[in-house]
Amino acid sequence: MCIRDRSEGAAIAAHAGEHEYPLRAVPLGGSWLELLQALEACGPLMALTRNASTVHEKTGVYRNVSATGLIGLALSEEIDLRLFFQRWHAGFAVTEPGRDPAAPPARSLQFFDAHGLAVHKVYLREASDRAAFDAVVQRFAVPSAGYVFTTAPAPAPPQPDSAVDTEGFAEAWAGMRDTHEFFGITRRFGVERQQGFRLVEGRFTRRLDSVALRRLLLVAASEGAPIMVFVGNGGCIQIHTGPVRRVVPMSTGGAEWINVLDEGFNLHLREDRIAQVWVVEKPTDDGHVTSVEAFDHDGELMAMFFGARKPGQAEREDWRHIVARLPGSV
């Protein structure tokens, strides 16, 4: 349940080449798309995508990996990814000792953006084909890569609410026919995500109490309602679709976590870092689609939750019933 260190990429790069330390890294290169496509031969692997407050882990086979330009997809029942390769700067095959000295070392592929932030990781599992994994590492190894990371610039502040064409923004929102139009609308009007939620509050959005995510997961588990859980960063979004069963709150190291600990799917979310939670409704050709979105104290999107659905399907009534019962912000 480790959350990223902002110098993580540089720390991994420092372990490339010859040295006496137990952690070892082999720089990787070539086409990231082709590398991910090659992973299908490895059988089940654990895909990990995280941001500053949330970790999303799925075990399965990397199938149907494709890309149009720098935008990629992995589409299988277990491994469901949206890939933004323009943010993928460096990759490493990493071997590191575990906490149990008697256990074999953990082996993974780890990918970082230009600022050393992890965008995606792939871990060997017990059922993985290790020979196929070794072949992938050998094929894409570039020991001389010499990756260098730079400091991330401070994010630009959003423009003042008074500078936004609020009515035009609300009209564009009301005219959406697909949820994927939302990003383009926010760019067109120069609106930051949470700012947009605030500008249409009471019409398309409402605020929830910070305990709402725990309630959502516990109710979904008790009622057996299949949901979608999105966790991402600038380089990758990872999605779980299906039920959640074992929801475990936990306090450790001064941090408060809400965890999903299911076979094939783990979620670790820092409850103590939740700053805002929103219910968001977007109109589509299939009827309105409802998400629950959580943001941390830095304004970063932690996770998004939806009812399980496919394009062309109406939203599930059990999901709407769960959302309607979530506690509002006081």
C-alpha cells in the first residue's frame, strides 16, 4: 500500500548497471505498445496503476492491447487500461528483495513519466510464465538508456469563476451525448474539473460527505451490485468492472485506508486524504450516467466510481439506488 515518492523514477534509475545493492534495474526501451503486447505470452500478471492517494491492482492477462497514435487501450475482462503514451518517458525491469528473505525477489516492469512519477507497473505472479517474462525483458532491454528525470512544474491555477462562460458551459454539459465529451468541454471553456462541478452544482452535481466512499463500497459489497472503479494518473487509467466483496477499513502508520481485498482486484485508498467527493450526472444517448468522484487535498482526482455498464446500455438501477443513499456534505 505504498504511495509514490516523487523521486521514485530517479531512485530506480540509480540502481541500473553494476553495483552491490539488492535492488536491480534494467532500463527498457523501444515501443511501449509492442512491449505491452508482448506481455500476453506471460500469462496472468498483476497490473498496478496509482496516483498520490490511491492504488489499483488487477491480476489477469494483457490482451487486446492496441493504440491509435499515442493513445492506447488494453481490453480484457481483467486488464482494462487507457494508456497515454505521450507521458511514458522511461521503463525498467526491476528485481527487489521482499520482506521475507526466504521468498524469491519480486520482479516487475515499472514505467515513469519525465518527472519520475510512476505511470504503470506490471508484477510477476505465481502463475506467470517466467521464461516468457525473461524473454520480454531481454527483447526490450536497453542498458545504455541513461534516463534522466526533471522536476515537475507547479500546476497552473484555474482561471477565476468570473472569467468562465458559466451559461455556455452548462449548456454544453446539458448537450452531451457521450460521457467522453466531458474532457473536450472543459478544455473548450477553460474549466478545471472540480471548478466545473462547482459551477453546475445543484443541476448536474452535488457534494457528498467524505465518508461516502466507504459507504458506497460497503453497500455495493453487501448488495452484490457490480461497479466500475477507475484509478489513474497522467499516463494510465486502470479500470475494475464487477462486484467488490471484501471491503476492509484499516489504520496503519498514521494513515486511514479503505481497502478492497478481493481475489484478482485490490484497491487501497487513503480516506484521510479525501478532501471532496462529488456525485456527477452526465447526459448521454443511453440516459444519464452517474459517477462518484473523490479528490484529495491537492485537488488531484483519487478515484471514480460508476455502475457497471457497457456503451449502449442504460445505467443500472441498483447503482442509482446506492448513489441516492450516499450522505451529502454537511
